[in-house]
Amino acid sequence: MRQSAYETEAAGLERALLVSLVTDEVKRSGADPEHSLEELASLAETAGVEVIGSVMQNLDSPDNKYYVGKGKAQEIRDIALRDGATTAIFDQELTGTQVRNLEETLDLKIIDRTQLILDIFAGRAKTREGILQVELAQLTYLLPRLSGQGKNLSRLGGGIGTRGPGETKLETDRRHIRRRITELKRQLEAVTAHRNLHRERRRKVGAVQVALVGYTNAGKSSLLRQLTDADVLAENKLFATLDPTSRSLELPSGKTVVLTDTVGFIQNLPHDLVAAFRATLEEAAQADLLLHVVDSSSPMRERQMAVVEDVLRELGAGGKPTLTVFNKIDLLVEQSERVLIGAADAIRVSAFDPEDMARLRASIEDRILGEMATFRIPASRGDLASLAYRVGEVTGQETDEEHLLLSVRLNPADMERSGHELEEYRVFHTQ
């Protein structure tokens, strides 16, 4: 893994002071600023930063020049000098002007939440697609903020051949970034086309897709590892894995489905990042079933669930068939809390309990393989018999004169997508 942008060759770790602004809008939204600041500290530690303290400011609205106000900025400078901070990390997104003014006032490196998340993603991307997606998100974030990135990006050229009005370094940088963004989008379109081709092949062979979604560090990779014996990284860290991984999962009936782990979500996930990773996250939108993995031990689990649902709606995956999986149940101390967590149709598991994993496989099968139905198909219609096998699990077959009687446990998604032609041959339902 490459060295984080926050690790210096000499000192090893940056020392950061965390800064959060609580505005009237934040108060109206019902968000918990304290929890957001705790999450920012976890992000900083994930990026290799030593957090030495935090500062919280209350204002009606952000200050246009200094974000937290000039007086508070000077107070932050005094704290940083006293405690030896080298970086100030803001819990909200800053404008280029605010970054420039804060750098001049604080004499510190200024990082905002979005920049921090992008840096973590840059360090975690391994596949070509992941690297392209992160670079696109970084450049899209940087382009409107070039004027706030310090004097080195806005000086006029000096020396022979560069005098006169000429072109500023800032304009050159902007043109270069726009060209690179265009090239990255072109390359990602090719990757998306390739991914869509794989999806279409899976549809044609009747492969069922199940996607793991959830807040970062909810335990999705651990579940993938335990359910499929996948050799994937599973750590107690934010964004421990970034690139999606797909593995075959065998269900109790012997039916095999494709289980895909997706990148974790987080509150205030940068829009540029969501846009750049849309091709990857669309695995969730195309899935037949979503496993919404929740960290049951988190005191903010309800808020985290809401964040995941918001991102899924943005991706067009809202309303998908979903099984909520309350993971890390072993970390709960109170038995009463174990019972009360979640809705009645959710399942509560520990990824490291074999019995829980067996129950989870059975629950996945129950939702994928739906109702039983019997179809009376003319023996000459081999195409309809093949279709019946594609839209579910054929559990019995009999011959009735010139007809086939097929008992099928239907896959609801496959039946809705391609089984309409079978409907006129359905004879009765059984449970």
C-alpha cells in the first residue's frame, strides 16, 4: 500500500486538530455533531494521522472567509501551537477561498472531510477500475478549488518567453485537469461497458445476484469471507476494503448465487465519490437481493441505516428486496438489547458463529426462492421447460399425456423479469 499523504518521511505521523462547525441547519437536521466528530477521528486514524484534540464552534451559518469565524480561527492557531499540531481537519467541506484564508491564518495544512475520505480511498484502491474512480473523484473535487490551493498554483510564469499577459499557472492547471477528467471518464465508460457485459451474461444463464451493502465497518467483508471462504481483507477499520469482490455462495438447497461485497457507505459521503463509483455501486442496483449489513453494536445504528438507505435511493436501488442483517451481535452485552434490535423480519448474527451463518444462508434462500407453483406445459414446448428451470428451482417433474407437469419454487425476481410467458400454463399454487 502506498504511503498516506498524511505520513511524513521524517516524523512518521501528522498531528491533527479536528474542527467541527455546528450551524442552525445541522441542529434542524437532527444530526449528532459529537458522533460525526468521533467518526472524523476514526477516519483520521485510518489515514495514518495522530489526533491530538478537537474544537467545536457554534454559528448560525458558516463564515464565508474563515468558515468558523476569524476569532475562532485565531483560537485554533493558539491551540495548534501549544499542542504541536501540523494539520487541521475540518468535519465539513470547505471552499477554495476558505482553505486559503485558513492556511494563511493558522499556518497549518488544511484538510476537509471530503479530502480525507478521498485520501483513504486513494490508499485502498487496488484494481485499475478503483484507481481510475478515485483519481476522477479527486480531480473533480480539486478543479473548483484550485484557486485556494496556495500561491504555487496561481503565479504568473517567470523568465524568458513567459513575460506579458500570457497564461497563468492556474489556467494551465485547470486545462490539464479537465483533459485528464475527460480521459478518465472515457476509460471508466469502457470499464462500465465491460461490467454490463458480465451482468448480461449472468442474466442469460439465470445467475442470481446478491449484494452486501451497509455502513463502513459493519462487517460486510467478514460475512463474505465466512459465507464463501473468500480470501478478502477483513479488518476493524473504516473502508478496510474498497474494490468490490464477487464469490459463489452455495445455499442449503445446493443452488449457487453470486454474492458481491460493495464499498461501505458513510454519512456525508462525497458526491464526487458516489458519482465516480457509480459503475461499481450499480452492482447493488442490479442485484436480485440486498443484504443490508448493520453494526448492531453501534449506538448510531439507526442513523447509519438511514444513510445507507439514502445512498441506495440515489443509486436507484431503493425499494429492492432487502434482508437486514444485524451483525456483531456477539458484541452486545445486554441480552434484552439483542432481542429488541431491528424489525421482526431482520436476522441477527455474528459473522464468526457457524450456526448463525447457516441461518443466514437459509434466510437468503427463503427470499430468493419464493412460492411453489405448478406449470402444465405442452411436451413440444422445450423452450418453456427451459424457461421454468431459469426462473426457479424445479423440484418435481411428471408426464401427463402430452404435457409436462413441473413443480417449481420460483425466484421472484427472475419470474418477474422473464417468466411472463409461463403464466398462462400455471395450474395452481402450493405453499
